[in-house]
Amino acid sequence: MLTGTLAAFMVGRFSATFLMKYMKPGNLMGLYSIANIVLVGIGILFPGWIGVWSVFLTSFFMSLMFPTIYGLGIAGLGNDTKIGGAGMVMAIAGAAVLTQIQGIVSDQVGSIKLAYWVPAFAFVVVGFYGAYVCCKRESILL
């Protein structure tokens, strides 16, 4: 399963790169976030193989998220690009905290199924970030 998720991640990265020729990165990230919210929701609501494959497919859509957040986050920083890029790389540790929170939620409520609301919430935040950046950039350009 791990090898499969890594392969899905790779295919997702290449396909997202191709799709960014035709879509704005923030919009594509928003769509991928919605797809992941739906997939995690299916995983929560339908335990068993349907849920497993839904969570499995999140790797495909997650592949776009960090590089796009990184690129959108450092765009336009000018002389501060190096420090902004370093801050973005350090923010990866923040995402590692989410796995700890998911584990704590699972232990406290006694259900890994309910703990999947933690990554669902993270995907909501990523989707809003993509929408915010796209709207903000469009208003700057106008």
C-alpha cells in the first residue's frame, strides 16, 4: 500500500504539473483540496475497502499541495525570498504536528475513523489558502 501511495503521489505530481499549464495553481490546489476533503469524507463514512481506497487516493491529490503552497508563498518576496523560503521549509514541521494531533484524537475518542477529521480540516485550510491567494493576486493585477 505504501508503494502504491508513493506511485499515486508521483503520478499526481506529474499530472498536476501538466494541468498547471491550463489552470492557475491556486485554483488547481483548491480543486485538489476539495477532492481530498471528499475522499477523506468517504473514508470516514464508508469503512472497509471503499474507505481504504479513498484514503489511498488522497496521495494523488496531496502531491500538488506543498510545492504549490511554497511557490505561491514566496512569490513576490523580492529580497526576502531566501528567508521566506526558509520559513516555508520550516513550516513542514507544523504539518508533522498534525499527525500527532490525529493520533491523540484517535486515542481520546477511540476511533481512527473520527480522527480522519484532522486531515480533512487541514485540506479545508489548504483550499481556502488557494482561493485566497488567487483572489488576492487577481485584485492586485486589476
